Amino acid sequence: MDLRTDDEFYISCASIASLKAYIEKFPSGKHVEEARSKIELLYFRSAKTLLDYRHFISNFPDSSLVKNAQEAIDKILKEQEKQKREKQEREKLEQEKQKKAEQEKAISSCTTTDDVISLYKKEKTAQIDVEKCASRAYELSKSKSDCRKVMSIFGRDSLWGKKAELKIAELERKHKSEIRKTILVLSIFLLILVCIPLCIYFMWGFGGLSIICYCLAFLLGFIALVGLISEGPGCLFVIVAIIAYGLAACGIYLGRL
């Protein structure tokens, strides 16, 4: 049996349970109001979550700490809202990062300028990286047609449009240079073809030219025959045979002169 007095019992109270026990033992005690105030304070101090503060307001609606509890609730709600927004932003950034990585992989996998342009048109609404598309399209451009597509799709005044325009000029210079080289080679070849018969004519006359025609006709005829036997009938071998026949006829004609 607890023989402690009102004051002794109250002084020993250090928890909510002991304070409730004091009120139960001394319902009309001189420290009852203080005990109730302490219970409210201890309940408030022990509250950590939204549910705890709401329970406090529900259990102590007339407490002077209700305002503090409501402020704590508002603070928790704001923090939760802030965390929710931050989570959404992180998820959005992660999705954008993933989408960007997928687009970069798709751009890198393109093997022609047309592939890049098709991808750009398909993904244009998904905010695809225009600069990387233009760079890849220019990198893969091999002809003037490809360069013109880069200029048309990404703009003549853009960085890669200007580079494509310069590349077209460079390709045209190379093409003209190749044409000049081809003309030079053909000119030398024709000159040799003209000079050899002339030399033969001056050295051996028409008889020498006739022998040369016979030799070339025999050689080309042999090539045509071997080709027809090994590869079967073909346009090229027929043409070679016709040329051989023509050379043989020239040889006969020149031999009679």
C-alpha cells in the first residue's frame, strides 16, 4: 500500500503514467491541475509524426499547446510536399537523362545521313538533341546530296549547315581534279595508241600493221574463247570476240595494201 502524501507522490512523478496515477489517487489533490498541464506538455514533447500531433489535438482540444501542435502539423505537411516535389523533380531528371542516353545511343547507331535525318524527324517532338543529330549527319555525309540534306534539315546558316556547304565545295574540287586526271590518262593512252601504229608503219609499213592486228585479234579471240568456256555466254566476252574479229579483218585489209 502506497503511504506517500500528496506532495511526496507528486514530486516523484516523472512520466505520463505516474502523473495519471497521481490524479487517480488524489483526484482533488492540490497538484492536479499542474499534473494535467505536465501530461499535456509531455504528450506534446513526445509527438514526432503527423499522427501524433493530430492525436494530441484530439485528446487536448482546449490545451494552450494546440496552436503549437497545428504549427508542427503545417510544418510537417510543407516538408512532405517539398519532399514530394523534390522526388518528382528527381524522377523527371532521371527520365530525361535516360531518354537522352537512349537518343545518343540511337544517333551513334546510325550509319548514314539518311538514318540520322529519319531519326531526327521521328524524335523531333521528344526534344532530341539537334546539335548531336546535325553533327552525326554531317560526319556521315559522303556525297553532295548528303550535304544538301544536312543544309536543308538543320539550316544553311547553322554551324553544320555551313560546314556542309564547305564540304560540297571541297567535293566539287575533288571531282574536277579527278576528271582532269582521267582526261590526262585517256589522252596519254590515246596518244600511245596513235604513236605505236605510226611507229610500226614507219618501220615496217602496212605489213607490220597487219601482223600487229593479227596478233591482237588472236590474243583477244583466245581471251573471249576462254571466258565463254569458263563463265558461259556473256555480253563482255561477245564484245571482245567482235573486236577480235574486227582486228582480224583489219589485218587482212592491211595485208593486201
